[in-house]
Amino acid sequence: MTMQRITIDHRKQSALRHPEKANRPDNPVQRKPDWIRVKAPNSPIYQETRKLMRDNRLVTVCEEAACPNIGECWSQRHATMMIMGEICTRACSFCNVTTGMPHALDEDEPHRVAEAVATLGLRHVVITSVDRDDLADGGARHFARTIARIREASPSTTIEILTPDFLRKPGALPVVVEARPDVFNHNIETVPRLYPSIRPGARYFQSLRLLDDVKRQDPSIFTKSGLMLGLGEERMEVAQVMDDFRIADVDFITLGQYLQPTPKHAKVDRFVPPAEFDEFASMARAKGFLQVSASPLTRSSYHADSDFAALREARQNKLGQSLPRPETR
């Protein structure tokens, strides 16, 4: 399969998708280094997956966020489904998802997502969403209904959710936790110092508290979070976020390279070389995470099925090591 660089008509895309960013100064999109390369999405299975999403009127974060791994993942029938529409109520400076006033929830969507999961025969599925600050519960009940429908349609499929922060949505989190997803993912995205410019609608300690509360409410649920690198963070700041994660008992950390979608988005401060990602991965393992994924092209749901299997095995091994040894006679 041939290799290609992702090319985007940035001016057209920015005008259509991001009117709220129109008055921002341009940050020229830098040429990507050789180590950031993706396979062209041209396999028959990729086209089948794309058709299935269209036929079921489903939105995927793979497309909405311009994920560089879409060709590889869809060719393996892996897709991260994005529920509650494709319009987000926030305008993070790194994100390629459209900002605006979302439409009303589609009550049939959980059923269609479950049908697609069953048709694809997925062992593991990732369900994410836009931020829905317009909803009283931030979309928590919609998440819970989607999890329930997948359980009915495909009982053997393990379910990973990637949720918003449910900021100022009291009572929302327990609704999702009680639906018992196998993995609860919520991305911190960047270090606290950069929140005002990168994630202005969110609060670092709210996101951290959310992850901690999941574990307090149901310790059996795996928790997961991730960082984008290359936004101007310092090494010690990344190490501090890792320590914060461990205090919150986060099981799985992902680290990937930030890629600037358009000139109106936050600029890439630098392209972090693969060797540095390896160093961060070693640091994370030393801090006690059960699972670590760190590379330039790592994204939240990249290789999620195999990572979940490794995560579950790591917990079993850890529990086995913590059991008292039988007495010898």
C-alpha cells in the first residue's frame, strides 16, 4: 500500500467548519517530518466501513477530527463512533470538530450504533461525543442508553467510552458509571499551564477529579487519559501530569503528537521525535501505569482493542502478584 502525507484545503475547511476562529491570526501549518506518515485509505474494507457508517447515519471522530490513522483503522473495521451529533458547544484551539449550537438528540442513535457494532462484529468499541453543554446532563443519559443497547445487541463486545468533562453537570457522572463501561476515558489533552490558550472552556482539575471520581464510584472500571505533545509543554510538566494521573489511579495513559488542522488552530510548537516518546513511555511505566501508548501517531482509540486486552492482562498479573503466597508445610 502506498504512503502519503495528509493534505487539506485549510482555507476552505476553516471557513466552513470554524467560523468562531475566523478572526484569529494565521499560524502557518508546518511541514510534517518524515516519521509522521500514514497509509492511503484505499482498501475495500475501508470503503465497506465507510459505507456502513453512512448507511446507519453515524458520525465518527475519525473523520470529524481528521485522524491520521483513519486508513489503517477503518481497513481493520475499527471506528470510533461519535454520538450526539457533530457540532460541539466548545471551541478548543486544537480541535477540528465544528463549533456551534448542536441539534436535538437523536433518540434512535443508540440503537443504530449498536446495530453497527454487531454488523462489524467488534470485539471492542470506542464511543465518544462532542461536548454538549446545552444539555442538563451533558449527554450522560445518552451515553448510558448507547452502552445498554450495545450490551443487548453484542454482549461479548467490550465498551470503551471517551466522554466530555461534564463541567457544571451535577449528577451526570454516576449515570454513566452505573452503565458499567469497561473503560472510561477522558482526555486531559495538555498541561495545566496551557489550558487558557488550548482548552479554554475546560478546567484541568475538573477533568482530573472526573477520572478520580470514576474510580471511587466503581474501582472495577479501567480509567484512561491522554496528552497531546508539541504544544509548548515542558518535560517536567508532563511528568507532573503523570503523577496527578497516578494519584487519581488512572490505569492507561496515551501520548501523541499534536497535528495542527488549519492555520486558524493552535500552532505546533515542535514535532516531538519518536525517541522522546519512547522516553516518556519508559517514564510512565516506571510510575506504575498498567498500560502506556506513546508515539507520534498515537490517538485515544488507536489500537484500542489490542490495548484493552493488554490492559486487562496487566491488571490480572498485578492482582496475582498482590495475592498472599500459600503457606508451605
